[in-house]
Amino acid sequence: MELYYWPRTRAFTALWMMEEVGEPYELVHVDIRAVDHPTPAYTRINPMGKLAGLRDGDAALGESAAILLYVADKFPSKGLAPTPNDARRGRFLQWLMFPATTMEPVMMEKRRGTAPTSLQSGWGDYDRAMRALESALAPGPWLFGETFTAADLYVASTLHFGMQFGMIDRRPAFTAFEARALARPAYQRAEAIETREGERLLTAR
């Protein structure tokens, strides 16, 4: 598997996932600020030209949720996603999609001070989204009790980013969930890779 990556981008979420799975993969560097980006070759991996991207043999895809789901399903023994016939699968898919479809839009509305249009917007509004997430996280330790899944990873990654930059309130359920997730060995390995790659690539510009 090839993970198309650049430090300090959303590709970190997929990097963390690769470390959770613990299977061999290769980092392929894609500088999204390069003058020739996106190249035609890269848009065949991710048509949006965004990071992350993943190639696995003939399979190529972008979008963080899609990458996380693909990798989780490829390695079912890792337990990072309920199987398709598991009753929890539907709720898992809902929370896996929640960061991109709901959290990021309401975070941007909060940052910009945009008036919400809850009935017209597919993501509702900030208060509705945060209440739903807080309720789901409060029982703990993870969204599905003792089982950590790719949905937890994506939600934690987005919470970490949002709270770091003041786009999400630091509610107790959020900070406790974030702390548990960031203490995971796979996150720590991914953070070490991020630091290493950042020092090597960003300072070489």
C-alpha cells in the first residue's frame, strides 16, 4: 500500500490509521503547495488533488473516511470496523462520516461567524452537532464501548484539530476522549513520523 502524504496536512489521519493497522505501507510525498500540483498522475489517485490518497494495487482512492474504511475492511482481524453483517455497522458508518459531513462544516461556520441554517444545511448547526457528539462520547471509553474503531480515530483526529484552533469547545467529554485517543501507541508512532517528515521535508523547501 502507498499512502500519499505530506506533513501538517489532513493526511495525518490516514497515517495514524496505517499505524493502527500495523501492516507494511510506503509513504509517497506529495507537496500540495508545489507549483505543478496537482499533477495528472496524482489526480488519478485522488481526483480532487487533495491529501491523503491511497493506492493498493489497482485500487486508488482519496477522502479520509474512504481510506479509513478501505483499510479497516482490508484487515478485518484488526477489529477497526464492524463487519457488514454486524448490527453496529450502520452506526459505525454514521460516525465515520460525521467528521467530514458535519464536524468540519460546523467548525468553519463557528470560525467565520456564519449564521447557521439548521433546517436547510445537511450538517444542521454547531450546537446540534456538538450535542449529538457529546452524547455519543460520554459513556466512553469509545463510541462502541471497549472497542476502538476507525470512527473513533477520525472523530478524535478532528476533535484534536478543532479544539487546538478554537473551532470546537473544550467540553469534558471531548477532552477526555481526545486524551485517550492520543495516548494510543499508534498515534504516538504516527506523531513521531509526522515530526520526522516535517523536519526533513518542510525545512528543505
